[in-house]
Amino acid sequence: MASAECCKRATMKLIQIAINVICIALVLKYNCVPVLDNTILKSDMTKAYLSVAVIGGFFVISALTLLAYAIEGMSKAPVLETLMMVVGSALSFANGGLILDNFINHDSIFASKEFKDAGISFGSLQVVNGLAYLIDAFFVFKK
């Protein structure tokens, strides 16, 4: 039974890592962080920093947790892991909402449809990743 539980949780970590890698690729290829071109306001910079910090930080957390599963098996601190996943979920939902708000409600400032589509994809993936973190927290807490 522990093996099946470990597989569920490891699969959730792989999904989270894959989504974060795709988001990082979108940011690198299209530079689709929510920042306006030359009129950068402090709130826009905060959104940009939040976007990069959330995807980078939780990529590292998910990868290290997966590595810990591979080395030691199931987590020895499920409360801490659950807390990390709930925080990851909340931050991913907030990040996705900010990104989607920026790319949907301010569509007249973007030069190309491809850039806007990349931004909407990035925001949508962050919302999906928030859901993945929430499901993962449920699996960890259920144990």
C-alpha cells in the first residue's frame, strides 16, 4: 500500500515539475512575465518578480521532494510537506490570476497575438499547477 501511495505522490511531483519547466520555457522564449514594455510600474515589477519566484522556487521544492522520495522513500515530515504544497497551491493560483488578468484585460498593449497567447498559456498553466499542488497536499495529508 505504501508503494502505491508513494507512486501517486511521486507522479504529482513529476506533473508539478513538468508544468514548471513548461512555464520556465514560456518565460524564456516569449518573456511573458506581466510587465508592460517601457512603462514599468512598481506593481508590474512586483508581478514579474512574483511570477519568476513562484515558478523557480516551487520547481526547486518539487524537485528536491521528488529526490528525497527516491533516496529515502516516503516523507518523514508530512505536515511540513503538506504546508509547502498548500502554500505552493495558493501562490500558483495567485500568480496565475495575476498573469491572466494582465494578459486578458490589457490586450491592447501587446504587439503580437503570439505574445498574448503565450501569456494566457502561462497564466493558465499556473492555475493548473495550483490545482496539482492542492491535489498533492490532499495525498500527503490523507496519509
